[in-house]
Amino acid sequence: MLLAVDVGNTTTAVAVFRNRTIVWRRRVPTPSSWSSRALASLLPSPWAGRVTAAIASSVVPRLNRGLRAGIHRACRVRTVFLDSRTPGGLVLRIDRPGELGADRIADCVGALTLFPPPLIVIDSGTAITFDLVDRNGDYCGGCILPGIDIAIQCLADHAAKLKPIEFRIPSSPLGRNTADSIRAGIFFGYVGALQHLISQYRRELGRATKVVATGGMAGHFKDRVAGIDLHAPDLIFHGLRRIQEGLQG
């Protein structure tokens, strides 16, 4: 069985594959370090004992060494950490390939298992990212926006009279109190931004371009943003699986 790990700034998630089917998944807050207890909460021992290979996408480099060691102790396998140089990923036609996050590479490879290129991949989490795959199947760039939670926190941090609020989808763009006004401005502002960017990028790539959305916050935009063809919560895991298959030949 293959263990696929997605280490994000806010949460870490795993999926265990039997062939191409996910048979176990779990998500936990990303810890400050990978203790045995933290790893066990993510991957209980009954599953750890069945793992025969492991691949990880991590955007928190300081945690990689501890995660690699923890997986080796629990599963007795060597973990491949995806980066811009990993075979089986994408041809990266950008200025500085080494700066591109492993999660964005895996998302794009995952999208290529669903649709032929060209593609637009939207990942909504701590940040909202757009990644573009051209008609040749090569990565050609994208953009990054602050995520919803970051935007709310930024307002609270820089306005003396504003306090942090818990986000929920507003029923109307017309806020009748401060908290609802913040929710409305951020949410409907992002809906507009996402639709505009989809339109702009489809002009670049062609009208037949498919748009795939993923990420922990993507559900907020489901059926609310015009132009998204598919919501795929497990996109990054299927990308990691595809890359691991390529490494195995």
C-alpha cells in the first residue's frame, strides 16, 4: 500500500492507497514537530504496518526530517519528498522552478489524471492558488491570493476596532453588522476574483480549458463560482500516487 502525505501550513493529511483506491484518510492540525504520538494520530499502527511505499508533499521544510524519520520507524519505508526536480512531475516552464510548492505540482499532476490539458487548478486553503497547465501538459505559471482565514486575520490585526471573527458563508452580500460585513466582503469579493481569474486564464489557454478546484476551503465555493468544472477533494493524493507510479517505472 502507498502512503501519500500532504503537509500544509495549517493542516496535514494522509491517504493510504490500495492500488488506485483510497482506503484510509485522515487530517490533523500540522504539529510543531513529529513526535511518535503526532504521527500515530495521523496514521494509526494497523495502517502503518501495511504501508510499502511513501511519498510526501510538504510546504513546511523544517518538519521534513522528523516526518521522514517517523515514517521510517512506523512503516519501515523510505519517504520520497516531492520537489521541482522529482522525475514524473511536470515540465516547469517558469522563471524559478525551485520556488514552486510541491503541493502545486502534485495538484496539477492529479488534475491530469482527470482531464487532458489545458487545465486550471484552484487550491483553496491557507492561500488560494491558481496553477495553469498548457495544451502540451507543461506547467506555465499561476497566481497566489491570501486565503479567507488570512484575510480575516489581517483585518483584525490592522484595524483597532475590529476583532477576529469565525468565518461562515454569508447569506447575502449586504452585511447589516460589522462581522457580517466582513464575511460578505471577503466571500463575495473572492467569488468575483475567482470568476474573473478563470475568465482571464481561459483567454490565455483556450475556451476548452477545464477548471478543477480542490483544498480544504474549496467547498465554500462549490456551486457558487461560475466556470469550475469539478471539485476534487483528493486531487493532491492522486497526483502523489501518479508521481510515485512513475518513480517505480
